Amino acid sequence: MNKIKVAFIIIGIIVCGCGSDKSSWYDKIPDTDITCQKELKLAKKDFAKGRLVYCHDIFNNSLRCEKELEELLSNYNIDYAHVMSSDCIIVGETQLCYSKFMREKIAEKYGNNFMDSLMNIADSLFVFQNLSDTFYYAECDTWVRYPGDYPHDSESSEELQSAFDKIAKYPKGYIRGEMAFVNVSFIVNKEGKASITYWWFLFDNKQNEKYKEYFKPQIIPLIENTKWQPATIRGQKVISDMVKRIYIDW
């Protein structure tokens, strides 16, 4: 009987011991990982003071609804901050540990779906509050597209380039064989109407720079007389700027 009791006690200790292991990822970071340990020390210090911080890594992209998200986070006493990771990977060094620690603590307090829901609300507010404004093309979900182009986002356009190549005329004195291109900036409204706002030419052969104005009348109809596919955000057509590169000579 005593042996049975002892066995249950041993099993109980083992079960309790396994269940009580609440170690997190940051408890397993080695002391040699100086980058992570330094960030964890600061994160734990801030958290101990009651501070929560949502960090957005701007290495890959900026956050278009940053202002709206920051306002929403403030209602929960959560600060907003930029961080930037690096594409330079150092073996044994872990990036963004402060950010990861804080995200874990935010999830523990408000739930795993809290930040996704808040981000969705912030992005909806951003679109609603700016529907009549001109959006920066890189912030749009789909960019302005020339008719017939593949459905991908790029400053280049095979169809637009082909249309120019078919009608391109070169002035007497123009030196062919050198690379030359123009970046045409324009705004496209929700109906697909474009208006040119800026030109930027580059000629490898400086002698060709005097022909900038010669090419503009050839390009203007290709931009302003074309019905473009407008940019969209969250499924809605929006007004946006755009820039397309047209090679004059290559």
C-alpha cells in the first residue's frame, strides 16, 4: 500500500513538474547572443514599469495606417514604435527581440487576434478618411496598370513600352545606341483618366538632352489618352499617383 502511495506521489511530482515549465523563447536565448539579450533587458525593464509597445519593422514596408493604428493603440495604453531589422545576418545574433517580447506580452493581455483585428480597423479607417485624396501608389493594394499588362505591380510596363516603340520617331542629330529613358509621373483618377505631373529624363549621351521636348508630344497621348486600370485599396478604386519608365533608346 505504501509502495502504491509512493508511486502516485512520484507520478504527481513528474506531472506537476512538466506542467509548471512555463519557460518562453526568451528564456532560452544564450548569453552569447548579445544583440537579443540587450533588447530583452530593455523590454523587461519597460514591461516591469507597465509599458507595452507595438513595434513595426519598416525594413520591408512602411505602414500606411500608422497614424490610425497609433491612435487606436493609445486607447489600450500601448505605445507605437518603428524598428528596422537588417538583411545582414550575424550567426548567433537574434534581431527584433524587443519587438517579439512585447508582441507576446500584448497577446497575453489582449488575446492572440487582438493586433490583427486592430490593424484591420486601422486600415479601414485610413481608407475611409482618405477616399477623396490622392494615394501614394506604393501604399495601394494594386497599382495603376496599363491596359493588357500582366497583373503585377511595377514601374515598368511591357504594353506601354511596346506602344511607344511602335510610334517612336527620333530627331535629326539624335545619337542612337546609347541608353536613354524617361520616368513619367502622373495621377490616375477612379475612372482611369491620367494627368501627367512630372517628367524626368536620363540620357547616357549628354548631347541628346536637348531633345527632351521632342519626345514629350509622342508620350503624352500614350499616358493621357489611355484608359488606365485604377489603383485599388481594400477592393475600392482610388485616386493615386504613378510613375512609369519608358525607354527611349536601349
